[in-house]
Amino acid sequence: MASDATWGTHKWWKEAVVYQSPQVDMGYDISDYKDVDPLYGSLSDVDELIRELHKRDMKLMMDLVVNHTSDQHAWFKESRSSLDNPKRDWYIWKKPKIDEKGQRQPPNNWSMLLGEANSAWTYDEKTDEYFLSLFTAEQPDLNWENPAVREAVNDILRFWLDRGASGFRMDVINMISKVQEFPDAPVVAPGHKYQPGYKFYTNGPRLHEFLHGMYTDVLSKYDTITVGEMPWCREADDILRVVGAKAEELNMIFIFELVDIDDDWGRFRLSLRHFEPREIKEIQTRYQRMMIERDGWNSVFCENHDNPRSVTRYTDDSDQFREISAKLLCLMETFLCGTLYVYQGQEIGMRNIPPEWDPSEYKDVESQNYWKKMNDMHPGDKEKLDFARKVLQRKARDNARTPMQWTSEPHSGFCKETITPWMRVNDDYKTVNVSAQRAYQDSENLSVLQFWKESLVIRKSDKASFTYGDYQLLSDDASAVFAYQRTSKSRTWIVALNLSGDAVKWNPPHNLKIEEWKLGNYNGRPMQPKAGQIELRPWEGLLGKALST
């Protein structure tokens, strides 16, 4: 799960979670933070990777998963061994509730994140207590209230930084502080025994204390980059307390509003709602202006390993429009202010799993739990189960976890033909792959991969405008046009995007004149007028250099 990112003048490469793990949640259940799982190699392989990256002026970000561990981690094995073990309070243990029928019940009604039909608490028979396990029963949550846990995390940070890693993507880092009363969550999903409890385990009362502690004790003593994954964090004050220039917590966070755009907000992630194109530009504009006006820093992304493919989610992934749509999203992302993250496969326009695939093809624990829940709730109900299949095809994490498509060879060149990967490669791999896109020869008919490269060259050529410049929305209306302006002291650029499958007309500000249309996502050189009304074809996007006024 590699990501390419730009930060200052450096190139960065983010590695997947490669630590020792039983692989219940594809490596996010860690049993040893200081060793590499044999599936991926060894510590010496990571050392070699770091050396070779440095030779290429690249740096490594490790994925830090410290809200929870695996239940196979030595810490948890000790913790669950007895009530008086010294590591008992390294995790969050609570006594059962007893209901009016005398039956044992979990401490509260929180639902499990990757299995919402289940409790977020797992019962341990030996000690007759429950432990908090927000993601799966095999991923117990660490108790950050315990100073010994925080120091153990600091030790992990030092281990990898001393080894040559240059920073961390911090997994669900805003979940490390919980409301200590552990109250019941409000009922927002009628018919479900367990309810989303995120109000009580995200952005908690000691979050900033814990983040500042990591910064003060470890991160400030190294040249590092940090990005925090922070779901359910949308309030400006909360965000700026983490990423403000003087915050001394993290460099940036992943803000989820864009990748939550089709969620039934406040309920479960595997839900589906219709959204309008104007919502995309409203979200992007809100966070662009927030960081500029309040001296913070953005991460810019629309794909990751937990979300579906952007070309399927936001645009049209049909054979007719897939390449055009993938290039449109490239234009939208590349020229925004902040650090750009590009997820593997995004640069070639990989799309979601085909609708025809059976639910048995989905391997992720969240997908399997969701399909089981829907069958348990609606046995034999074709309409409900067809909708559940649609939700999986549109939203499942598996969509971003099919093997990377390198060539038209078996398994798309990801592995030898004699090896079976963890799940099937997408059916379109014979035409959608890196090798085919590298072979394009026409400079006016770029592949998606070539278009990304060209866009990044332009972005890096004018950091004053694109990395640090001002941002202004130019299409503040309900239309499908998302047009924005990036400005430095010496230059102004215009990005105009049609976020719909219909031809639309856009009227730029009357004083705006284009010197040159630099890049467009349709074949051939962009030929739109340089002043006045512009007609944009379906899913068309343009980058223009404006004349000084």
C-alpha cells in the first residue's frame, strides 16, 4: 500500500504495515512492532530499502498503528493472563454488565468498526472481564491513560527513526484518547443492538496532550514528517490544534470528509447515499481556505487503502470515460495546496471490483462481516441483499486492495503465474496496467500515468503558486463546475473541472484572461477560448496560465 507524496523538495514513499502480524486485518493487527513479517521479508530488507531510497533522494514513512495491537502481541498475552498482571492496565478492561434477565452484557452499546453487528467489547472467560476491541476481536485497544504505554510507543518511534525511517503515517491516531466514563452511544441505527460510539472514542479529552507528548519526547528531536489518520474530525478548531504552525503535534492529518462523502453520516461506514458535485468543491474549498487563513497544512488525497477507487466513486469509470475521468481527478488534486498523496493504482486509473463478482470474492474482514450481517438480518430478501452487494461494490475496502496492475501477464505481473495472490486481480488488467500506459507515444494523447507525471512536473515548476500560493473558488454556485484559482506574487493559474457527465458552460470572472491553456484531459491540445464563456465537455478538466491583470 505505497503512497507517493511531495513535501518541500523531497519525494516520499510510504510503506504498508509490514510488521509481524497474524493478518486478521491485513497487517493492522501487529504482534511485534520491531520486526517484519516473513510475508514481506526481514529487517535487513527494510534497511536495504531505506539505503536505496536515500540514494534516490527519497524517504520512508512507516505506518504506525498504536491505537491497538494484535491479541497475539506479547503485551496483550501478559495483560489477559491475570487480573493482577503488571500489564493488565496496558489495555482497557471492564467488568460485564448484568441485564434484567441476569445475562452478561458488554460494558456499553458501542458497535465494532469492522463488524458493526458485533459489540466493540470482547469477553475474556479466564478473567471474566471484557476488553475494548474497536476494530475486531483480535485487535485490543491500548490504554493510553497508562504512562507506560505512552513510553512504549515512544520507544517504537525511536526504534524506526534511529533505523533511518523519516516519519510516520499514524493510523486512527485520534482514537487514542477515550471518554473514560465509556457511556452508551445514542441510538442512530434502529434495529441494531450496537451503535456507533465514535463520539466517545475520537478526539478525546487527552488527545492533544498525548500528541504533544510524542512530539516533545521524540519527534521534535528528529527531522520527521507526520500525518495522522483522523476520522470524524471536521471542526476547524480541532484540526488546527493538531496541524497549526505552532501546534507542536503533527505536520498534517488526513481529513475524511471527501472520502466520507457517500456515507450515511453518523451511522455505519458501509452505507450509501447520493451526493452532488457541488459537495466536492465545497469540501475542497473549506479546507483549502482554512489552512491558508489559519496557518495550517493540508494533506491532499482522494484514495487510500480503506476507500474505493476514486474514478469509480466520484466520476465515470466506463470504458468511454475512465481515462478522461482519472485525468480529471489528477487535475483536481495536483494543483491544490498541501502535501499530495497518490495511492497505488490511482496513477493508472484503476477502478473498483466489477459488479459481477460474487461477495465471496471479497476478502477483507469488514466486507465479510457486513455480508454476514446483511444475510442474518434479511435472509432470502433479494432486494435488501442486492443492495448490500451494491454497497460492497461501491464502498468495500477490497476495491483498493486488489493486486497492483503492472502488465497484461497473469496476475497482472504482480506475482509469478504459479503463485496465488490474496485475491483476484481486477478483470480489466489486460488493458489497464502500467506497462501499457508507459508505451503511449503521442504527446497529445497521454496515458493516465503520463498525465500524472506531466501534472507533477508543472506542480513542481511553480511551488510558489501551487504549494504555497493563495486559493480562491471561482465557481461558487450549485453547478457541476469546480473552478479555482491558484496565485503567487508573480503568477496566476486556473483549474476548471466539469464534475459531471453532461456538457456544461462556465462563465469565468469578466476580468480573467488566459495566456495559455497548459493542460487538458481530452486528447489534443486544449482549444477553449481564452476569455469569456467556456464550454466543458463531460468530465473535462483544464489547467490554464492566466494573464496578469
